[in-house]
Amino acid sequence: MSHRDVLTVGFLQAHGVTVVKPLRDWLTRVSFLARAQTDEAKRERYEKWALRTVEEAVKAPGGVAAVKWAKQSTAMPPDASDQMPTWWPTGDAVSQPPHSSSSARDALLEETLRRAPADLEPFVRQGFGLYDREVARGQRTYAQVSFVEMLNIAKSLFAKAPLSQRQQRPKEPLMLSPTPPTYKANPVSSELAPHSHKRLAERPATATSAEATFSSPSSSSFPVEQKRSAPATAFEPPAKKKYVVAPAAATSQTDRPFFMQLAGSFEAESAPPPVFLGRSTAMERAYTRYEPLVDDIRPLPVLTNAFAYIVTRSKEVEEAEGVKAGQKYLSDQLKGLRQDLRVQNIVNEFTVRVYETHARLCLGTGDVGEFNQCQAALKQFYAAPTVKLQHCHAEEFFLYRVVYLTLSEQYDSLSTELINFTNAQLKGATRPGMDIDKEAVNRTLALCNACINGDTSTICRLLMDFKEEMSYLVRIYLQKLRIMWLQEILTAMKGSLTMRFLMASLGFTPVVEVNAQQKQTQQQSHTFWLDGSADEAAARVTELFKTLKVDLPTNFSFEAEVQRTRHTGPNPNAHFPSLDAASALKAVNEYLSYLSTRKDAGLG
């Protein structure tokens, strides 16, 4: 058994641990870190420490539910003990299934063999042998599997078995006789009579006449007490035994991949997608949720011309109807292009160009859902051998993906991306265009750290070094981030806080960048607004405090607070617009409590 299997939900559940969601997330993080270890000894030591942590949580008052796993560190202390965990698997634990579940296994095996045809019996036992290994590893239990699923495993093994193995399977004995078999009325002695009645009484109530044993002229070696007396009526030959599997619920979608993999039938699950060539010549086609027909799909030469057409057409719509109308038209048409490319399985440089264009457009419009679809598809396209990466932007969208996963709190996927990046840095780029600048990644991680810590001045300075689309991505999550920052500020401070201080801490004031060359030439400095402009920042201030139901001071003016260079001013007795920290914190906490009770609401 691989010791890395101990950091799984199935292993802990096999030992009676109720795995709550915070513990499940913590297990995912520590399993990632365990796999990232290069030395086998260090990996095993880390896994033992993580398993001991869970064992100590189980023994503590309140169990694993009382532990704050979100704040539980995943870093092993340098002075961690080398004590062997109680649940650590030993070498002899794999040889046989757990003893505690032997009764459940025997009952399941008996039920499965009773319902299985004779042709499947050896494959049923083979399937149980495979399942025993999973139970011994702590990944499965006999209580969570039914006889229907075990029969499906046996059928899969039977289908994959060679013809010679199928021909060697045991067959049902044939009963050939020139005359129908007759029942014998053998006399039973008085000494055997009580035992005979006892045996008949012990037979299950569900036994049918077809299952009863009988004797024929060619077979007379059965025990006397198992033979039935002759019926009083005329003889009727017994019906031929039929093997019928009782209908049951289908295997769940969660367990189906496991059973298919156990039987080695994964290749039967994935059929190659249909390949066809579109016949439409239309320049415009919006996305449709229905299954498109061949006459609706455009081939690659038409798609290339359509891409240039819709870009030009979107500019005309923008001039006639406005910026939002032009962006909506272009987004709908690009989604239709993506559908045509996906249906025809076209993956090349043009496909990457379409997806990159749509992803940048979604960042500008704040459509994070479509952006996520585009960046996830681009990750696969960059690894495709049919794509030449010289004219693609793999590094740019890798940086977007890191920031997106950080701000959306998808830390497991973020860990995977960073581990893959680290491994690629150690091995070197295998294809031209796949090399990613380490300094750019460091700046991106610094940006993520500043967003989490609320360092708005650092956020602005870093965003000035990135492309404009990175600012669009951060602005999508600004409302959520500002509420978190404001809660931390109000929790740490008491008394009255000036609006100028709050605006600067929440990133509503501009950052002015002046370099040495601009000072010498007296050029105009560059002013960066986190919200894009002063008008947008003023609107976002009002929107934020209105959402939190915090009343702004009556003498508050956004323009006056921006022009003021200090938080207080030259006159310490002067009154400046301010908020009471306690009352504002109460309003923020009430708003967050409201969001926690609504499934259709959220910060992001």
C-alpha cells in the first residue's frame, strides 16, 4: 500500500472519522504538499505528522468538528515527533480484508453468488478479490457497496476476459434422461425422523420447488434425509431454473468511475467525439443551447473571415449604440465562434486567438463566468501539440489564472498551478513559448498578497506594471475585498475615523507616479485610480456604504477629501467628516451575517 493513501477521505472514514468540509479541504492541501516532497523519507515523515494531527483531533473534546481546520497549519514543525500513528498501515494490512467487516463481506458474497449465473461465478470471486484490496487500503467498505455493483464488476471482467478463459468457466450440469425423473418415497426410520423434521424446518422460507433436491434413476447418492416423499397428485416435471437479477437502482455517478476503473473498463466510457465539417457560410451566428446541425456550423475558412468581420462590425455597433452594445454584440458572436470550433474539434492558433480575445473582452465587461470558461480551455489548448505557441500568450493568461484563483479563493487549484510551475522551472521549458518569466510570477504573487492584506498603495503600483486587463480582473473582486478590508480596520481601531483615512485605506484615492525623468523635464505625472477614474471611485464610495447601510457624514464631499493631502489637517481642532468605528463595525457584521443566511447572495 502506498502510504500516501492515508491522507484521503476514504481512509479516515474507514477508521470511523466523520469528515467535515473544513477537514476535507485541509486534507486536500496536505496531500498536495505531501506529493510535492521530492524525498521519500521526508514524504513519509510528513504524512505521519498529518495523520497524527487528525488522530489527536479525534481524541480531543468535541472531535474533529471542534477544530478550526481553516486555520490549522499545513506546515510540519521542524521539531515534530517521529512517533508512529496508530492508524499507520503496516505491511500485513494489505494481505487480507479487515476482520471487522468479514461478516459483511461474507453476506455480500453469498448474496451476489446466489443471484449470479453460473457463468459469472468465477468472475464474481475475482471482482471480490479486487475489491478486497481497496477495503484493505481503507478506501472502501463493504457497507457502501451492493450486490448489483459487484455483479456489474463481474460482467465487466467477463466481457474483457479472453475466449479461452470464458470456455473454461463452469457450466450448469445438464439433466438428460429418456424418461422424466421420478420422486422416491423412501421410508424414514423413527430414529431419523426428528432430525429429518428439524432439517426441513431449518430450510429458508423463500425456497422454491425449483430449488428442492430430487433423485432420478441416474442419481441415487443423496442422503436419505434430504429426499422428499412422493406427491399425492400426478407428477409434474419441475420448471427449468432461470437466473433473474432483481432490478435495483443504478450505480451512482460518484461511484461509477471507481467501479469502471476497478474492472478496467474506462476505455468503454469515453467514446471519441463525432467529427464533421460544417457547411454554413454565414458571417454572424450567436451561441445556441440546442444541438447545432451541420448546416448551422461554419467551417474553418468561413470562421477566419467571420472573426475579422465581427470585430469590424462591433466597432460600428459601438459608434451607433454605445460601448456596452458593441461589447455585448462582440461577446455573443465570439461565443458562437467558440461553439463552431468546439463542435468541429478545431484546435490551432486561430482557436487560441478567438479564446484569448473573448477572455480579454470578458475581463473588460466583468463577466467572470465566461472568462473562467475561456481561461480553462486555453490551459488545455496551450498543451495541445497542434498549437504553435510562438504567437500565443501563455504567460499572460497564466498570470491571470493565478490572480483569478487567489481572489476566488480556489486555493487547491492555485497550489496545483504553482507546483506545476515550480516543476517546469526545474526541468526547463519543453516547447517554445511555454517558458514563463519568474520575475513576472513573483510580481503576480506580490499582487495577490497585497490584495489579501489590503495594501492598496502596493496594489496600484503593481497594477501599473501589468496590462490593463489585470486591473479589470482585480476590479471584479474589489467590492468583496473592500468589505473585508473595512471589517479588519474597524475591528482593530476605536473611536472616530476620518473619511479621508478610510478612503485611502480602501483604495479610493489616486496614486501618483513620478519618476526621476519626469522631475527633470517637469512632465505631468501619471495618476492611477484603482477604480479606473475619479467618477467611478466616487460612485463606488457611495455604493459601498449604501450596501453596508452605513450613513455617510452630512458634510462629506468626495472631491474635497481627495484634494486634502493629510488625514487631519493643519488645525487639530477643525472638524473633518468621520465615522464611529463601533457603529460602522456593527453594520458591517450585520451585513455579513445576512449574506451567510442567503444562498443566492455573496460578496463576490
